[in-house]
Amino acid sequence: MKGNERMEKLTGRVYYLPHDARTDRPVLGYIRGERYALMVDAGNSAAHAALFERQRRELGLPAPAFVGLTHWHWDHVYGLHALGAVSIASRQTGDYLARMARWGWSDEEMEGRIASGEDIPFCCDNIKKEYPDRSQIVVKNADLLFEGGLRLDLGGEVCRACQVGGPHSPDSVVYLLERAGVLFLGDCACEDFHHGPAHYPQKELGELIGRLEALDFEIALTGHWQPQSKEEILHDLKEHIW
């Protein structure tokens, strides 16, 4: 089934390019401030980033000055090198990016990372779909690295980047638009897929729920789903507590 390749408006200042499951392309966010625009996540390839840019231009939106990364997984970061914006990530995400920049992309090297637990078959399968020519893979580190959190005044809207961790990846960062009440979650509400069968580690899950409850938002955008309310996100997460 063909994915949705049209950027959609969520609120007066917030837009997003929907996820596309065909090659595991996640939601890409866009916030238009009065002084600066911010993109959330960089896409899984130069082609994904280019689709975002085409959609942005068709809507007459200014180019983003910044792009914020939610976590290190390939589908959220491999488009970074194709963007002109200043990139922002947690220091922990930066460490992961530096490690991935040393990876090779032959079948043997990819299979070796699966065997060692560095990567998983689902990611490798989708990388092969997104990149018929794997020599085109470029892993770039972020320009600015922060510890814990960061506050960006975009003009008319303040965005807070908060490292929340969680079951999916310990470096997970959310981006909160304080006035709009919109939260970009990335994949922090998803299971852990990298350590055995998909599951929710209970300690990390409980900590994540507490951190999200403390944030003031109404609408949440997750990396691979439709927008949800705060109540829906928290309800879904609490369903996995045992």
C-alpha cells in the first residue's frame, strides 16, 4: 500500500510528514516559529529528507534553521547529512552516531552486527529496501550536543528538548512545544526491540510514564503512528505494566 507522502498541518504552527511503513520511514515534524523553524528527526535517507523538503516548499514554509533528533536509530538519523539545518542531539545520541559512522554495509558486516546484537533483522531488512545502493549510506554526527535538556526560543513558540529515556532506547529525547501543547515523542513509547523479543522493561516503562505525566501537552506525535492525545498515550503505556 502506498504511503502518505503529503505533509499535514496539525496546528497553526505545527506540521508533520506522516510515517511510511514500506521502508520504516518515521514521522518528520516541522514547527514554524516567528524567527526560526525547527524540524524534528532527519529521516532515514537523503531521499526521505528530500521528500520532506519538497513538501515544505510546496506549502511555502521557511527552511528549518534547526533539526532535532529524538534518538539514534537509523530511520530517524540517516537523512541528516542531506539537510542544511544545524542539527541538535543529546550527547548520548551523539555517541551512538559516532559508533555507527564506523559501520560497514556489506551483507557480511550487516549479518555480523545481527549476530553480535548490535543491530536487528528488522532494521537491516528495511535498510536494504531504502538503500538499493548501500554505498549511499552516510552517518553524520549532530552539530550541537546537549546533556539532559535544551530550550529553543523559535519566536512565538518555545520548544523544550527533554531526554526521557524509556524502554525503546536510553537516549530518547522528546520535543515539547509549550504554547501549542504538542509533544514529539519519537519512538520513546515503543517497546525495546534490541534486547530479545519486543518487550517493555518495567523499570524504564515506569520512569517514562512518570516523566510524560509531568509534561504539559495535549497532542502527541509518535514516530510510527497517528497523532494521539496525552490520555491515549499514557493509557496505552499503562496497559503494559504488570
